[in-house]
Amino acid sequence: MSDQLDPSEVIARFAERADAVRKRNLPAVGGAERRHFIEQAEHDFMDYSLIAAADATLVDGVLTLRVDLRAGSAAAADEAGEGAKGDDA
């Protein structure tokens, strides 16, 4: 399997997923359902963004994703930026 895996393609797909979550329309629901949808979108965006910001290496069949979460890092700066759609509700 590792000979067919391109880590940069995996990272790109997660970046696309994060972007899709950010652009996702809110359904026509209100109250608790709306809050749940927004919370789930925020979690999805954070998860996908973290992986999209990772440095990926594939060595001897082991895929390693390295994410720098220290303040001032590129990943931390991206996380502080625009979040999932609807986070102002």
C-alpha cells in the first residue's frame, strides 16, 4: 500500500475537505440542532485543517504526520484565522 500512497496528495485532500466544511451551507434548522451542526462543522474544520497543515513523510512504509502547534507556527496562525461557517451564531 505504501508504494501507492503519495503523502502530498493526502494532505491536499484534507485541505479540500477543510475548505468544503468552511463553505458548507447551514441547513434550515434552529435551536439545538443548529448549534449541534455548527459545533460539528467547527470540529470537522479543525480536524481537517490540522492534517492539511501537517508535514507528511513516508519512510519504510510508515506514514508520519507532523503538526507544529506551538504559538507563532504556521499551523497555529491558520487555526486562528477563518473558522467554519456559522461560528458567529
